[in-house]
Amino acid sequence: VPISASLVTGETIVRSQRPITTHTANFTASMDYIGGYNRVSGDLTCSILPTATYAVAMGAEFDFFQTSSAGYMLFESGSGVTLNSKNNNLNLSGQFSSATLKKVGSDEWDLMGDLT
């Protein structure tokens, strides 16, 4: 069984048993959701704020899965934050699409997945 270390608590967790959070309102990429599986409805925004405003551990990773057919979830970066994604796509492409967001630098993040 593959395991990974929790960046939040230092405890060992089984990756297949990660916490599931369902979002129905706009939210911020934060330590509250690190390592979790985030189910989102459409027409939501995930804000990615500068480290000076909202600290998130280096290497933090978030998985997203859109459950709704209404709209597209948007990833929005704050001032001074670099968000790397293919073709600068920042929206989940619709119902049942997914993406992973990973913090790779002080104010730099990579976004990969089914984006438009």
C-alpha cells in the first residue's frame, strides 16, 4: 500500500484515504486543504495568494475534481504569484474534469490537468 507523509501533521497517511472536501463557495488554496481531494461545483474560484499574505508549505499539492455541469472552476493568482499552466489555461474544462495544483517556489505554482 503506497503511503505518504502529511505536511500538516507529520503523520503517515495512506494516499487512498486522503480527506475529501466538497466546495460550494469560493475558497483559497490553504493548509486546510493540503494533500486532500477537493470536489468542486462549477462557477467557483480557487484563489492562490502570495506567501506574504497566506503561507502555504513548499511542495503542497491539491487535487480538484469538478462535479457540476454548470460553469467552470477558475484558478486565480494574486499579485506577485506565478501560476504555470499549459497555454495559460486556468479553468477546469467542465463536469468530471480534474487538475492538480502544486506549490513549487516561494510564490510559484504549477497547475496541470484537464484545463481550458
